[in-house]
Amino acid sequence: MLGEHYAITHPGKQYSTARNLRLTPLHNKWVENKAHFGQFYGWERPLYFNCEKEPTLTFEKPEWFEQVGREVKQANEQAAIFDQSTFGKILVQGTDAEKFLNRICANNMSKSVGSVIYTAMLNELGGFESDLTSLRLADESYRLYVGTTAVKRDMSWLRRHIQTGERVTLIDETEHYAVIGLMGPESSTIADKIGATELNQVGYFRHCESQIAGADVRAVRMSYVGEAGWEITCRAQDAERVYDEISAAGALPSGVLAQSSMRIEKGFLAYGHDLDTDINPLQAGLGFAVNWDKQFIGRDALLKMKETAVSSRMVTIILEDTQAIPLGNEPIYLNGEIVGKTTSAAFGYRIGKPVALAYINTSISDNLEGIQLEIDIARTLYKGTVLLKPAFDPASQRMRVKLQTQGKNYNEITG
């Protein structure tokens, strides 16, 4: 990379060296669909599809803008497939697994078998070491789904905190399994069409077992993009036939850029962008995922923070100018003074405007909702409005709706 040290780094730039080191189980399918790939922690992930040539990079609206919009539309109006196989997967099992995770994690890990638990692992200062989703598989078994780049760090953190005599084992299962996201209002119909009827019976933030194309799968009723559906885990060697079955039933692939746009619209945070070791759940608006009735690492620090108002908090900002290209990490101004910075940003195709997640100083107002700010994008100031809820579907009705209700379809239920 030395030769690139002083080069202008355009948004979306991908290096040609050190590529194809780690391929997801669905890589060949993505090649068939003309994916343009990006490298993440050594993994090749599809950024978008139907790419006919190497894109010309620019600081203006990118060449893939319309294609990403079509992929978002597919997930919003019909059904899309997202490859989430690169997420780290850590099996935690043993007689003391529940006790161990309750000490390490901020949320209540004593939920029943079949539960899905969103939680943080915090440091002693209350900052995020990781945020993760946990599936309780059995009384003495959990599977943790962590960020693509986090699995080695999280494994190390977990190992260091096993106390002498605790009966806990940890296994990195990342490459043993594929995860296929099936999202969109037609997902329910597709599940029935392929014979995976159990998926339509599982409640929100619960998981179940089923079969697709003769392969055993575990489906989690949750969404990282704000549309109804499931994250479906199967053995890596079964991924292609599971994909073929879902694809033949009408779902089309959508890439990382579509997923990122949709999760920003929904206000879903990503470690390394919106969360890090200096950010705590109170700032991030994730206090709902903290169980105060138990002891966990970082609890004492958080209790002290609760006594005083946080100095900054996570908000959504919708930009007025549809031609603005926010990328994240831009300064935010109010009356000529910097009052915060963006963390993640994208064009919000479902709301029709650019949208950013940001931390802003709480001292600027007792009520941040509706405040008009300016975001500095390459020294041009763009006006934006602060929201305290997500820009898209703030009540989260779309992803929580019961997928099959007395013969009604999704669109009838949601209007």
C-alpha cells in the first residue's frame, strides 16, 4: 500500500492486491449474478450486482447509484437475498455458559431456549467492546453472531474473562456456516412455497429449525434492513442449494451497499462506525439492551453515567438536498460552531433523501428533535433536520408484523 499512500482515495475504492483470500459459500452464485466485490477482513463480499465493467470512481453520485436503488426496491417491495455469511459465529457452551455470558454481556442472557438476544459486551468504563446477537440453542449452549471484523477480538475478550473453574468452551464456527438473509414483504409467501412453513410461525426475535431443499436450517426472525424476514443459517456446504431454492421462488440478490443504506435508514448501528470502545449504550440510545438487575462488566460505570445527562447522543439527520453525498465522519455545524459529527451515511432510497447517523452535543438544546443543522461535506454545508427516531418506519411495524395472519398478506396488514 506504500505506493497508494499519497493517492486520492475515492469513495468505493477497492484494491486489486491480496484479493480472493476468503470466499463465502455463495461466492460462485454472486459471480454468476455479476457482482462487484469488496474486501472485508479478507472476505470477498458483493457490493452490488449486474456490474458490467469496473466502475469509474468519483466524489459525485457513483455509477452504481441506480443499481443499489433497484436492490433496495426489491427488498422493500418484494423479496431480496443478502449474504451475511461473513458475520463471526462463536459457539459458547458448558454448564456455566449462562452465568458466564450474564457477567460478560449487558443484557439478560437467561432467556428461554429459542430466544434471540441483542446485547453488548462492555469494558470497565462502559464502552462497547462488541455488540452482538445471541441465539440460545439449549440450556447450556449459545451461538453468538458478531461483526465480520470482530470475531478474533471477541474470541480473545471472551477467553480472557473465563474465570478459574468455570465450565465454558468457545468454538469459532464462522466458516462452518453460511447465513442467508431473506427479507421483504414476499418472504412469507416464499417460505410457504419452499415448504419451510415453520418460518412463518416463529415470533419476532425468536429462532426455529426447518428444512430448505432438504438441508437443515435455523431461521432467526429479525432484520438488519428493516424489512420482514429471517436470517437463515445453514451448513456452508448446503448454502448453494438453499440459495437456489429461495431464488427459484422469487427472491433476488441484494448487496452490501443496499444493506448499508437500509440499516442507516432504520437507525441500526454498526461497530467500527457508530459504536466503539469510547461510546456507551446511553449515548447510543441502546439502553433498552441493558439489564440493570444483574452484575456485568461496565455496570458500575454506566450507573454513574445515569446520574448525569450524557454529553452527546446518537441521532438521525435527514438532508434536504437530494444531491448531497454524505459518506460519514463529516463535521456538523450549528450557528457556525461544530456540535458533532456523522458516523454512517448513505442515500436513503426508501425515504428519497440522503440520511446520516450522528453524535451531537446534547448541550445545544433540551429537545433535539427537529433542530436544523448543517453537515460539512467537502467544505459545502448542507442543511439537515434531526430526528430522534429512525428515518424509515420509526415504529418498526414492517419487520415485526406477523407474516401470516388469518389469510391476510403482508401488504394488507401493513397498508
